[in-house]
Amino acid sequence: MSVEKTIKAYKEEKMNCAQAILRGFQEPGQVSEEIINNARKLGGGRAEGGVCGALYSADLLAENESVKQNLHERFISLAGSEKCREIRKIGRLACSGCVELAASVLQEKSRTGK
């Protein structure tokens, strides 16, 4: 369900990649509207270190270091990089693909805890 909610936030609500991940995995009391609004500045390669905003937000929501590490490994293997500008240059995934990838891996790994 979270992946679908994320995609809807990106495509229909016109949120950026970082915001869409936060909206998709928003749970009462954990991710406020203020946090989602503040993530507006994290899209388009502006997250810390130039990391993809979708990956950056998924990393914030990851339950533990194992989930974070697996998230990064899977993301990089499919997108070609964790950096927004490099992903765009490589051209394997569009921004919407990065959003879906980060959401899918986060959802999968959150269920298994690994």
C-alpha cells in the first residue's frame, strides 16, 4: 500500500521525490506535514551530498542499519548510482522510477527487517 501511496503523491499530488517517499510512508505521529513540506528543498539533487531525494528520504525512514545498507545496495545496482545527477546522466531510471524503486525496496525491507 505504501508504494501506491508514494506513486500517487509523486504523480497526482505533484510532490518531489523526497516528499513523495515521506508521504507514502507517513504514519500518524511519525512524519508530520511540516516535515513533508520541508522536504521540498531535497528534490532535484539538492539532498545532502547530491543523493537522490527518494533514496535520501527512504534512508531517513529505514528501521535499522541493515535496512539502510540493503536499500543503498539495491538502489545503486538498479539506478547505477545514488547521486541524482549521475542517475540522470546514466539514464537507466527516470525520477519516477527512482521514487518507485526506493519505495519498493523500503517497503520490502521494512517487512523483513533486513
